[in-house]
Amino acid sequence: MQQAFEKDGLGLRWRGDGTTLSVQPWGKDAVRVRSRLMADVIESNWALLDQPEDQESSVELKGDEAVLEVGSLRVILRQTAMCDGKVGYETFHCSISFEKTDGTPLLRERDRGGSLDLKARDLRPVLGGDISLTMSFESPEEEHLWGMGQYQEGIGDLKGCTLELAHRNSQASVPFVISSKGYGFLWHNPAIGQVSFSSNVTQWSAERCDQLDYWITAGDSPREISKAYAAATGFAPMMPEHGLGFWQCKLRYWNQEQLLEVAREHKRRGLPLDVIVIDFFHWPHMGDYRFEEEFWPDPQAMVDELHSMGVELMVSVWTQVAHASENWDELKKNNLLARAERGLDVHMAFQGPSAFIDMTNPEARKFIWEKCKENYGKYGIKIFWLDEAEPEYGAYDFDNYRYNAGPNVKVGNIYPQNYAKAFYDGLVESGTDDVVNLLRCAWAGSQRYGALVWSGDISSTWKDLRCQVAAGIHMGAAGIPWWTTDIGGFHDGVITDPKFKELLIRWFQFGAFCPVMRLHGDRRPVEEVSAKDGSYRLPSGAENELWSFGDDVYAVLEKYIQLREKLRDYMRDVMLEAHEEGQPVMRGLFQEFPLDEKCWSISDQYLLGGDILVAPVLEAAATSRSVYLPAGASWTDASTGDKHEGGQSIDVECPLDKIPVFLRDNTHSELVGMF
């Protein structure tokens, strides 16, 4: 019998239909699948680490069928051949299905449909040599899906959703998904595209690429799947101590004395403070990557005083370079900026025309790090706010920009990962081994570069608050364990408005139980700013400190910032679990309780680590809410000490100073009665 397949190292290869198909073991219970038109596959590890050296597998060739087993994952390839009367010659096809080694089905390609002659792997050539790609799978019945990064939808279970595979301000597309059927799936392609998890088909597409490339793993639980994914794409570093407490920020502290006085007031009041942030336009021109001397006359003295108080300083870095910047000519001359494919080469016009640094270019990454090392690092600054990480084009015309790595439409989603890498590599090379940097976007693999992702410039509304709960869970499921949000929302919060004060309190309570607790926002009314010579500077938002909203609000906020400090030991343990086991910090209930069917559909509650269940209040004027307690554990109300068995919903009283929190199986009794 002629073999339709051939062994390829530890995996399998098939040729036919004008394509080469490669299936390689890529982890203990995982494989990587690639296919390319008229050529062998490419070794482009966008997010995946190298194939493990100790990889094991078994291969069985049976004529028109081949079976590859990797740990608990079985991959079955079947070739069919038929004389196609429509074309007058014999055609060959290969189908792929995935199951566990005990026979439990996981996922399989969409069937050809007889005379429909559908293509599960549809690689279509386009002018210039690239391909457009559509990959279709059968849609498993009664499947639940979580992950995919951050979309401002407020939706939990993604079954039935269609998602854009592209980044925007407040949207981070991280194409990894966990299925209740027992598999995790990574779309290993940084191209602009789309995914649809519909009832009849799961379909992934890329507008431009070189090849099909995805990774799939089997696991008996979401915990196993998360660990396998982290092993394949990189574990997050250990969160440094200053990431466990409270971060203070606003748009924007515009001078040195103003910022120092806020830190001093924290210490006078006995309020914990780990990090304070200097936001954007502390520079002369966008892309100068240095302090403007008039407003920041002695950075070294500033950093030294903050360090004496136990406070780290974070500074904002943007990827835009203004035409007026002192660095423009060098960057433009050396092709270190992204380039528009058509029209004027202006990518954004905020505070003047600018273009984005090309983060896919190693020389550009080196340039921006060296400038920041020279102008910030020398003062002892080692935390950077890497803003505009999507990047945020003035118009999201994804097909109109080109990078060193290729057209944006083909590789654009890799940008935030490369941005994080630039500063991670630079900091590690400079001797910093506890890297955490704040970014507004991420892609697969960003976690290994110390990326703490926040949810972007969201509005100060109850709807936006609700959306952040689902966003945080999805980011964790997508392999990004470090996540945070602007407490209070970013846009339009008026500090004297009673309605905003209520929203802020509820958001602050939620923030105390986020992976990182960070207060930020562009509050109203604004403060006008000008230089000594009268020249215009970007305005500053209103005050945004705990004491800025009145004594009644302060009393509640103070309670929760102190509570966060009490959680420090617990948060350190949870961060260690993220570092060593690849587990989310903010977890959907399904992550710990996958056998409880209800846990797969809940998006307004979550677990902080494995032991603390948090049910934020997400409606105005609400003084009670329903809370579901997962089956398989007992739960203690952290406010009252009352105990409840899991597997039921209960109504919980939650006046304005209380967020419903429950403790698993009699753990953390020290928290009972604190709020």
C-alpha cells in the first residue's frame, strides 16, 4: 500500500492539492499545524517558543490514514482521492481531526460537504505572492469558549460571537481560546483578520499571510490548558513587589512639585503607595523621550525622594514621533518609522503631525530603548508606561501601513508584543530582573516580556465598568495574567458629580481586587497649563487623588486601599502561580470549577486567584445583587462570616461601602469583617 503521508522528524507531512501540510508535536499534549502553497512551511515563531528539545510523540502510517499521538492528544489525518469529472483529473484532499487518546472528540476540520466541495483549509493566492486564508472547523455542540483578549463587549461565553482580529484603543486581540470541550487553540498568525464562533462553523481568517499556522493542546481542565499554553508561549515573570500594592496616576501631573506633593500627602495620611506615574507630554515634543526641563528641573532629586518614601516612579513613553521632534530626522532617515502605503506619511495628528516607530524593526527597538535608558534610566527609573501600543492610527486603515516585518495587514498584530520586548530586553540587559511595564495592548506571547495590560481609554459609565469584568477574565484566559483598568474610567468623570462619585466607589472596590490596582483618569474640570513664556501646553485633568472627591468618598476609598495592602501576601502567592503555572490572576469561575456548567456562562463575577470570589456591583443605586457560588466548595461571606454551600445563587446586601466577596473553603479568615 502506497503511503499518503511521510514522517517528518517527530511529526507528519502531507503533500497534495498544491499544498504542503505539516503537523509537529509542540509541547507535552500539543501540536503545531502549518500549511503552505507550493512550498515547505516556514519556521516563523511569532509567539510560540521553539519546539521543546525533549519532545516525544508516536506516529502510525496506515496508507491513506496517519495517526500522531502527543501525550493525551491524538491527531488523525485522512487522505481522500477521487476522479473529479468536472476537472478531468484525480484530486487529493487531506482532513484533520483532533481527539484525546481515550477517544473523546475535541475538534475537526469542516467536512467537504460532498458536492459542495468545501475547503476547510482555504489558501488563496493574491497578487504579490501572499495568500488570503480561511480555516474552518466544525462547531462542537454545547461548547463554551473564553479568551481571545480584550473586547469591549461585556460578553462572557464567546460561542456565537464574531471578533475582529485587530488592535484598537481599548481592544487587544490575543487569539488564544479555551474550550469547555477540553482543548486550547492558538491562531498563530499576526495578520489582520476575523474569527467567527458560530453555531454551524468556527472560522478563522487572515487577510494576508504566508501560511496557515495554528497550535492546539488537549487538557482535562482549563488549568491544564493554561499551563500548556504558557509553556508554549512563555510564562510571565514574577511580579515585582511594587506591582502588588497601589498605583496612583492621573492625566496628568504636569510638574515635579505637584507630583511629589501627592506622594508626600499619601505618606502624611498613612496611605499605601507603591507606584506614582508621570503621564504623557512631560516631554518638549512627542518623540523626544526626555523630561521638559522647565517643568521637571531635577529628575534625580525627584526619584531619590520618591525612593526614600518607598515609591517607584513610572514614566509614559509613546510610540509616536512628531515631525518637530529632535529625533525625527534620524528615525526617518534610517527607515525606523512605519510608513504609509499611500497618501501623506502622517499616522496621527494629536498635538501635531507624527508617525509611529516601527517596533518590528530590531534597530528601532534598540533606538527607543537607548533613548529611554539615557534620559530616564540614568535616574533609577525602571518602570515604563508603554502607551499607544496598538498602535492607535488616526484612522484604522489597517492596509495603509508597512513595517520592517511586512505590511501591517499581514503582521500588524505583533506590534504590541515587539514593543514590550524592546523594553524587557533593554531592562534585563541593564540588570533589572523584575520587569513590569504598563501597555495598552498585547498579543500572544506578550506575557513573557513583563506586559501589564490595561483596558485603554474607556468611558466613565456603568456599561464600561461592566465590560471591564468580562475583559479581565478573557485576558487571563488568553494567557495575559497581568491586567488592570483605569479605576473610575478614563473619559469624562466630573469629580463633583454625585453620580460619578458612586461609580468611582464601585470601580475602586473592583480595582482593589484586580491583578494590579491603579487609579487613573482624565477628570473634569480641566486645569489649563502654559510655560513661563506663555506658550500653550496640554491641559491637565482635575484632581484624581483619594481625597479629591469629598470626605464621604474618601472614607470608603481609604478602607479599600488598606484592604489591598492586607492582600499583599496573597497577591504575591497568586503572582507566583502565574509565573510558575501559567494561571490567570483574574479568573473566570470556569477556570477552577469546569464541571459546574453554570460557571462557563457567568461574566459579572470572577475569582482573584483560586480562593477569593469577587462580585462587583455594576448598577447605579444598587444595594444588593445576586451572587452564584460554584459547586464543589463552601463559601464564607467575607463581610459577615456567614457560610454557604456551593451550587446556589444567593442575594447579598451591598450598601455603597461594600463589595460582595466570598472566601473558598474556610481560607483567609483574616479578611472576614474587614469590609
